[in-house]
Amino acid sequence: MPSEAPPSGKTSDTEEDQLVSFFPEQGWGQLASGTLVFGDGSQMDPDGTIVPPVYERVTW
């Protein structure tokens, strides 16, 4: 992986973060970097690393 690639879970305004395919009926899309993003907020990097979704804790 190139050293200039953003670390997993971080977003930036690079062309690698552009959505190149999107399948909302299946709940996923693919970024130009090869990362798969899922409707629940999780993602899978091209090297197979899974990044779980981040949920905010709600207190009542």
C-alpha cells in the first residue's frame, strides 16, 4: 500500500474517496481506492481489513 494512502477509517477529499459504484438495493458501494462501504457504516479495505461502524452512545 502506498505510504500516501489515508489510514483505515479516515476520510479525506482525495480522488480515492470518490464513490465509483453504488448499489443501495444491496446496501454497499465501492470507492475509487477499492474500499467497500456498507449501509451500516462499516467498510472493508482492499487488503481485507474490516473497519466496524462507529455508533454514538445515547443516554436517556
